[in-house]
Amino acid sequence: MVYVIATLELAPGKRSAFLAEFAKVVPLVHAEQGCIEYVPAIDADTDIPSQHRMGPDRVTIVERWASVDALRAHDTAAHMQAYRGRVKDYVRGKEIRILKVA
């Protein structure tokens, strides 16, 4: 099993538009072989002092895949290529971490 933590830096004020496009692709990704989890996350509204906030122009995608091969297939899926084209003007940068349990 592999985990992916993808943090996206978005153009100012475009988070809602990005999340609307992301919501369209989620059912297709969930139907992929090996997808266990695929969700967007934003700052939780808490009063916990140690919380490091990402801010209004970032989204973190939390993913869990059965294998690296499943992740590779996801990366090249036609619906992901189309999705990336639709959000390219919203995304200013990304940091992707692929992790395994220690």
C-alpha cells in the first residue's frame, strides 16, 4: 500500500473553482483498480495552537492506493489527463509525496 499527500498551491481566489472540478473526477478515481482513498482536504477550523494552516489558496489531496502500479495507472488515466487540462489555470505549484508505512 502507498499513500500520496499532494499539496497544491492555487491561484488566488480559485479554490472553489478547483474543488468543483476535483469533485467531478472523484467518482472516476474511486472506480479505478486499487484506489482505496482519494479526498481533498483544506484547513480545519480549530483552536489548536500547534496547527499549521495552509491558507485559502492551498488544497491537500490525500490518497491511498493498493500498489505503486495502481498509482501509476491512475497517473496516466484518460480522465486524469482531461482533469489536469481543466485545472491547469488554477494550479500554480504542487508538492507530491509518495509514502509507505514505516
